[in-house]
Amino acid sequence: MQTNEELLTTAGAIALDAARKKAVEAEVFLLYNRELSIELHAERVETLKEAEEIGMGVRVLNHGRMGFAYSSDLSRAAILQVVDNAVSISNCMTADEYQSLVEPSVCYPQVTCFDQQIVDTTLEEKIALAQASEKAARDFDNRISLVEKSAYEDSQSYTVIMNSKGLNVSFNENLACIYIALVAREDEDSQTGFAVMARREIADLSPEECGREAASRAVRSLKAKSLASQQLPCIMEPYVATRFMGLLLPSLYGDAVLKGKSLWAGKIGQPVASPMLNLIDDGILPGGLASAPFDGEGTPARKNELIRNGLLQSYLYDNYSGRKAGIQSTGNGRRGSFRSLPAIGSSNLIISPGTMAPEQMIAELDSGLLITEVMGMHTANPISGDFSLGASGMLIEAGQLTRPVRGITIAGNLHQLLKNIEALGSDLRFYGTKAAPSIRFKQLSIGGN
């Protein structure tokens, strides 16, 4: 019986041979993915799911006309039909001189993306990780009244990319994750808290730390009140800073630059942020959740310096947008499924940390606000950078955190905010594939009562 790896390789070879007979260029993206999800309630398993999927996406270039089709059926007949469908679609498309397939590279970076211990860890041991997270949360404070969910998840995938130019690359990856959501209650007030921890190696998971973080988030928000409208110095916790990074990304995408939808178009070498800010996209970061030897098109992954000392250094490109801009792809053709075409996306996006402890950042302020959560990020404008968001946090008075705050809004423009940075913390934290330290801004507009 064929392994998944053998099945994918065989399917890719059949598809490329069929495309060659039709005199078209072709790329075959093949993926096997398995996911395990365990959810607990009251430290007992409530839901256990395991799911698998396998499939292929075929992209053909027919004299510059692109066609794409996919299938989760890897039988020979289905593969031939997918190629036929892709070719038929290409016949209806307009020729585009910038459409091309990636040439194979001489070498690819060595990136460790697979932890055998995740596979070897028993189901009981994985359940115990989620249980330990819940216990740590309950032990943290007796005001933790409800643990809504404590969970463990892991995933494993095998990716193969082949094309008619001789490209044939593959890699195996997996990761493990725990998360917890809970409620703290005091008198008539209740507040939610959450925490998540995802790692390439299961040994790096700390369920106790995860549980305590969620409990701390909930407890510190109890009895929160609003604040008078004013301008205040603000500190964003790393979690909040990583959420704002998502708003920043469209200005760095090469296709947005080419379409005139980036405020940073034509600003390479110019200041776009405080001189303190350094931003990198590192596709080969050891332990990074988005690290891989190549991107979703087969271009070798690499580290890209985007902002250095506040000066814009580079945009992110996939193969198509790079050719259109007259430069090489930066290895940022991201692809989450065999059902979709590659598109520009970040890998491990990191704001470099500073040297100041978060406690010192707070201690230096006579008055200010520590922002611990923002709501409504989907309403922010990714092109202009304008935002007006619900927020909550902790009031800073005389260098001390004094009371929780909620029922406020923060408003401004992200691009102006980046120039308003006055301190970066030493507490770099990853949330998924984005990482940031605490960031202190000179001032931010706060709307309250």
C-alpha cells in the first residue's frame, strides 16, 4: 500500500505527464493534512476530532493563459480530468506575459519543521496537557468561576510542489497547540480571559503558563470602568501589537504597491516609522510556525528586512508580482490549501524587541494607558491605516497600574502611530506567526465618557 508521500508524488507525475501531452506548462501543488482537536470541559474530554484531507491543485500556462483546477480524488481518472479542466479554463483566459512557473533552485535552506515527539506523544498525554492548563487557571485565583474551554490541538502536513520546469520539492511539518478560555467573576461583574500557545515542538508547550495567563487576563479586568475622553501616552501589550501588524501588512504587499493601493508605494529608503522600529519577515526562523524550506510556489524561503531604523527597505512579492515589478520573488507566495492559487502573504513577521523591561515602560509614565485588548479590528481601513476601535486596558498613574478600564475607543492612523513610537519592550511574544514586544506611543486619542 502506498504511503501518503508516495501517493502524492505519483499523482504529481501523472498530472505533469498529462499536461506535457497537451503541450502546456503545468504546476502541481499536492497536500496531505491531518488535524487532531481535543476540547475539555471541567477537565473531562467533551470533544475529540481527528480529520484528514488530501488533494492536488493544478495550474497550467497555455501560451500565457492561466487555468486552475483542483481535486481531492487522486485516482488516475480524476487527475486526468483535473488537467483537462485546467486546460479548458485557460482557453477562456486572456494571455498575461507575467504569468510563469518557478524555476528550480540550486539549493534550499535547511529548516527543521517536524517534531517526532508530537507523533509519539500518547492521546492520554495530550489530554493531560489541556487538563494541566485548566487546573493552573483555577488555582491562580478563586474568582475563576468557569472554564469555558481548555483544548489541545496538533496538525501534520506533507507538501509537494512539482512543475514542468523540473521543480520537485517537498517537506513535512507539524505543530502543537494548547488554548484556554475562561470567566472570572466578582460580585455582579464577570470578565473573560484567554490564552493560546502554539509551538513547533511539543516539549516547548507550558500548560501551566497558558492557564495562568488566561486567568490573569480575566481577573485584572474585573470592576473595570470607563475613562474621560483625552489624549494619553499608551502602551500596547504584545498581543495587541501583533493584531495591529495585520493592519500594516497590505502596505507591504507588492501587488498592492503595483495597484496603487499602498500608502508606502515609491517610499523605499524613506522614513515610514520611528527610527526605533525594525520589521522583518523571516521564512527560515528556527521554530517559526510559518518556517519552511520554500514558499507555496517553490521559491526558496528567506529572511526579508522590511523596515530598518524606521526606513522602508522592501516589499513582499510572490512570483507573479515580482516579475511584474521587475524583481525576484521574496519567497512570499503563500498557499493554505490545494484548493487555492498562491497569493502574497507574510511568513514569520517580527517587530524586533528593544531593551526596556515592560515594568520600566510603565514606571516612566505619570499618566497613561496599558492597552490589553482591542475590538473591531475588521472595521479598520487596511489601505489608509485609519482605525477607531473598542479597547480595554489598565490605567497608569504615577508609574503604577491602578485600575482596569473598559468601554473606551482608541482612534488614529496606523502610519502616523508608527512614527509616534517612543519605546520598545524586551518582552517579544509570538502569537501565531506574528511577534512583537510591548510598544509605547507618545500619545493616542481615547474616547470615553
